[in-house]
Amino acid sequence: MDDKNHTDEELREDSGRDRGKENGDEFEKVCFMCRRTESQAGKMISLPGGISVCADCMQKSFDAMDNPEIRNMLNLQNLSNLQNFPDMGMINLDLIRERLQTPKGVKKPKEESRENKEKKKTPKAVFDIRSLPAPHRIKAALDDYVIGQEYAKKVISVAVYNHYKRVKTDTNSLDEIEIEKSNMLMIGPTGSGKTYLVKTLSRLLDVPLALADATALTEAGYIGDDVESVLSKLLSAAGNDVEKAQTGIVFIDEIDKLAKKQNTNQRDVSGESVQQGLLKLLEGSEVEVPVGATSKNAMVPMTTVNTKNILFICAGAFPGLEDIIKTRLTKSSTMGFESRLKDYYDDDPDILAKAVTQDLREYGMIPEFIGRLPMMFALRKLDRGMLVRILKEPKNAILKQYQKLLELDEVKLDFSDGALEAIADEALSRDTGARALRSVIEEFMLDIMYEIPKDDNIGKVLITREYIEHQGGPVVTMRGVESALLTAGPDSGN
């Protein structure tokens, strides 16, 4: 048997040599694993050490390595520690097959790398100091979207302009005068436009923006998000581009929820300790940030982010701060020529604008945290006139959105002045600011959006005060009646 097998193997090798000689080669390549010749298995893949393997055996090897049981048996996770072991992960079998199947003399078009494709899809915006808009232009752009809050828009426009002028200016031209950044603290009631103002600003300046909620932050080691998670969101908004993220904006909302708890019997893991954890971020330092996660662990890659040029904007409603301000302002005697009664500031709409550092410390914010937010300003509570303007003036006003929706059904939607005032009054009674406007409109527009698609003859709908106050219905005009009125004209007589 051995002699016969040996004879058959020699015959195969001899026949292979003969075919190789006919092709002009002295010897024919043989697969190291299945022992098939190149004429039987196709072109071979050459590996280091003079080894030739056919494409079928190479594919079987990769499939076997993907099996978890075989990987554990072979202990493949430790192969990277071995020396002189071929890196199988660097072999692209599909590319090798394409090259083997491509006829000689035919050149395939050169493919772009993945990095070049991503760069072309998302071009990197060059934020130059020369193209930075002036504060009055920033405020003018904000006026198209944000109604009222003139002082707040003025402050934030100047602060952002100075911040990015500081970032983009060469430090050598400053005569060794280092300009520190000015983080901001916005105080305002709910629905006054704090978050919307920052979102609009980020969109106008085309910079990465991270929106974080302070209520989810906890001290390191406890269930919740670490303080570094706000930078992880900024890094994600910048497409994991560290340089772009280091000049972005971080907006931390509900910052008032980090106030010190009055009960000192238990550990304050989401209050004063989080304020202390945010100090290094606000001041400017190099922080280890998890990429794609909100907490640090061994399975998450880390990167270093410098917060020196990151603008931090904190905002909060600070409920109860009005009482602290009133107590301080009426602390003097209530008798005499300059005396003020305790209810003197009860109807003051700008009471939050009178807040000082002392009031925030009494509220529960530590002085180190307040000191790193040098620019503090307040937003006014929205009144009736501002709510009416919010309904109709911004470029993306709520009424314009509904008018666009009905315009797709070829129906014109109008609102009377009385209806707008009734909507504003109802929103004021709910005491949730501009957020109440959408909830009020959603209620009375539900039946209209449901009934209008039923009849194709409806051409116009007018919303009146009576409909908002549930004392009547909307004025509906049919298409034929509307066209007849237009044809008759105002001077056609009865």
C-alpha cells in the first residue's frame, strides 16, 4: 500500500512538473493544506516563508478562526504576544480574490480610503476669526428666531464673540496677556427660551454643541453619568474629532438641581459633589473622556480632551430663588422714609435679574462653582404680548408650521387677532412659558386636522376667539364660494 501511494503521489508531481514546463515554469505551486496544484485549485496565495495556499483553504481557515470554540481552544487572544506570527487580520481575502480574477493588463480604478470618503461626506468647517460675525450681527440673527429677551441675546452675543475671538487669535500677538474664557450662567423661569437660545446660537455659528442634563450626573462610583459624560456628548457631536470638540459649546441644563441638599444626614451624590466634579471642566484642564459611553470602564476606549477653549453655558429655573432675592431686598426696616414693604417686589417681572452671588450661595451653589461662571444674567418671564409674537413672528413659528401642513392639502389657515390673544391667555394660565403654546394649539387643532381631509371642497379655515374659548366653531369657506367672492369683487354691488 505504501509503495502504491508513493507511486501515485510521484506520478501527480511528475504530471504537475510537465504541465509547469509547458507553461514556461520549472515547477508548479502546490497548496500547503490540500496539496492541490495551481492548475487544479486556481492561482495560489503566497504567504511569508514560501508557503502557497489556495483561496478555498484560506477561506476555510478564516471561517474556523471565527468560531468561538476554536478560538478558545487555540487561545487566539494571546497570539498577538507571540513573535514572528503572521498577522492574519491584515489579509483582505476579498481583495486578493479580485486581484486574482482580474485579467493581466487591466487596471482597476483606485478606490478611496474610508477616511477620505468621510472627509468628503462631512467637510470640516474652517472657523476663522475673519469670518466671525460681530455681536450685532449675531444678535440680529437671533432676533429671527428668539422673540424678546433683548438683554440676554445681547449678553450672549458679546460673550460668544469674545470667546471665539480669544480661541482663534494667536497668543503671540496678545503681548503676553492671556485672556481667560467667560463661562455663562442663565437664570430664567421654565419656558423662557434658555435651551432654544443656545440651540439657535450653535446652529448659526456652526460649532458642535452638547446638551447635557445635570439631573443625570452623579459622583464618580455611583449609578448615573459621570461629569465627563458631558464631554463625551460633545465629542460625539463633533464626529469624534477632538480638535473640533475642543472649540465647541457645552450646555448644562437644570443646573439648579445640583444645589446642596439641606439634609446633611446622608451623602449628597448628586448635589455638591457634582459641583466639585465640574470645577476642573469649567476651569480648563485635560480630561480623560470615554468615547461613545457615559462612564469609564475597561471596555471603553479613552481619549484626552482639553477644556481650555470649550465654552460652558449653564442654565436653570432656580425655583424659590425669588423668595431669597425678596428677603435680601426687603431686609431693611419697614419703617421710615426709605422703607419698603415685604410685598414691594411681589409683582416685579424682573426679580430674577436682581440675583447676586450671595443669593445663589444661599440657594445651595458652592462659591467655587459660581466663581467659574463669571457672566450671570437672567431671562424675563414671558408676558401676553411676547407670547403673541412668539406665535407668529419667528421663522419657524408654531402657526407657520400648521399653515404649512394645511397648505399641503391646499387649504389656507388664518388666525384672528382675538384668537391669538386667547391662545396667549390660556398659555399664561398654565404657567409653563412658551411650551404651553404648543399644548394649547394641539388641543384645538386636533379636530380641524382630523375633519379637513374628509372634504376636498374646503378652501379656507379661520380660527376665531370663540372657537378657542369653546363658544363657537371655526369659520370654514368652501372653494366655490371663495372663488365667487373673488370674481364678484368689492364694487360689484349686491
